[in-house]
Amino acid sequence: MKSEKRSVNQVRPTILLNPGPVTLSDRVRRKFLEEDLCHREPEFADLVLDIKARLRRVYPEAEAQYEAILFTGSGTCAVEAIFQSLAPRKGKTLVIANGVYGERIASMLEVQGKPYVLVKSAWPEPMNLVEAERILQRDSSITHVAAIHNETTTGRLNDLQSLGALCRRYGKPLLLDTVSSFAGEEIRFTEWNVAALASVANKCIHGAPGICFVLARKDLLEDGTTEASSLYLDLFKMYKEQKTGFSPFTQATHICVLLQEALKELEEAGGWQSRRARYREISSRIRREFQALGIELFLPEEAYCSMLTSFQLPAGRTYEQVHDALKAAGFVIYAGQAGLYHSIFRIANMGDIKDSDVDRLIEAMGTVVR
């Protein structure tokens, strides 16, 4: 049996079904073998400028009015940079949360000593936009709204169309976590009144972990004043420095090389629309086949994003049993968070996932259930 596993893995690596990092394509992985770059040389500055331009072009609507700013760090780094720099000290941020990551934004503001109002829903529930509007109507000190686009706690794609309409109606700029949706879901910058969004290389873009980024409105960066009390996470400072392609701090040079290649691969594959279509194809099949095995969805199917699904654990199986059996078959899945650990598991279908990988996953899950 062990020799069979090794022979399979010689053909395909272990397939990561967690919501980032993802399984890299061979094309992107080979870029690790290229010549090392120094972050103070013009070649690296040219690389950064190219990456920034490609990030703006992922959504053509953003190209003219937004600027990309790179940080070395996880997606949380980019999210915190937004709230360090743009969330006010005089005024309040309305945080709308229905999962771990919305609540994390409130924790960031708490640590920064910035005022906020939290509208919190139970994790399986949609955002509470009725309560959000009630607060916007009565509290004139609210200056910004914050939310998660794709809440990976459960895989729910939040109703940004309705939230964006509220932001425009009440004239509140939206600070948006798109860490797990950028390049994999639709983002309407103007319609949702997006002031800034945060994302990362190692999710829907299919790069490697280590580089995150913010897309922020150029007029805010040119005319605004930073609210940051952090040297590293100051969007305004980084924006000015990166106009030349250089950064005041050492960037993850090797990861930037991979990010550029992943962005090229995304463009050649047809952009975010084609990537979303592929994600939907895979996730729809996994949901259908798992349900046929008696594994139930945690949310209503229409609530899910294109690239992540939460499932109830099979009857009589612990998460550890499901995880270990699938890992032995060449797949890594993700547990439910906090109180959901003993009731659900999550399957993400970002990265270089082929139809044959899905075939093997379904076969392996059938063995787990039986």
C-alpha cells in the first residue's frame, strides 16, 4: 500500500483542499528555480511595478482609479493595513460580521483603540443588514463600513450587492476583506462604494504564501491622511515608496516572482470569470457527489461561494478520522473553526486541481463513508 501511495504522489502532489495555500501549477512552481533577486536592484522594482499593474487589471473597473500596494505577510496583514490606515479615530467603523474573519476585524480595531460598532450574526447566518441599516440611520458618527466578501468560516458568499447599496445610500466608504474571493468572484468597485480591499497571492490567484496586497482608491491615497500608528502597515507610506517599485522594507522577492507568473497564468486562462466558472464546475460536482454519499451541506447550496463548501461530518466519523483517511489518499482538508470543529469540515477547490484529482477525492470519500 505504501509503495502505491508513493507512485501516485510521483504523478500528482498532495492536493491542498484547504482555503489557501493552494496546490501550485507546475508552471508557477518552476519559477522557484530562477535566479535570486535582490530587493534593492532595479530588476526587482520593475517586477513589482508589473505585479501592481496586473493586480489592477484583474478587474478592469479598478485599473484607472485604484492602486495596488504590496506587503510581505499573510492576508491578515493586508486587512490590518487597511484598518490601521483608513479606519478613523474620530468617528466609528461599522463592522458587519458573520464568521471568524468579520469578528477579527473588530479585534483589530479593538487593539488599535479605534471606535467601532459590531453587528454580529451567528456563523451559519447571513449578514444582518436590517440592523446595519438601523445603525446607519441613527448613528451619524459612523464614517466607514467593514465586511467580509467570502466568509471562509462557512463558505458563505456574503450579499455585497445589498450591502454595497446601503453604503452608497448612506455615503459610507466600504473597507472590504476579499482575501479568499479576489480573482474568483465578482467585485463591483463603484457600485459597492469600495474604498479599499485586501487580498493575498496564495488563494484565487494561485501564487505562493508570503505576499499580500491592498487595492485602494488613488484619490484617498493622494489626498488623505493616514490614521496608522504602525510603521509597517501604513498604506500611505507604502504607496508613496512603491511608486518607484521599491519598498522601505524587505519584500518576499521569490514569492513575488511566483505571483507575477500566477497572474500571467490567470490572464491567459481568461481572467477571474473563467476561474470562477472552473471553481463552480468543481464545487458543484463535489457537492453533488458528496450528497449522494449521504454527506450533507452545512449551508443552503445557494449561499456558497464558488470555491469553498462546508459539509457536515459523516455520521459516526470524527474530523480526525475523515482528515487522516483523506490525507493518506493524497488530500488535505480543513476543519470547522472553534465551536464548529466537531460538526463540520471544509473543502476548498482553489489551485491546480484537475478532474482526475476530483475523481480520486470522491472515491476516497466513498471509502471513508463506507
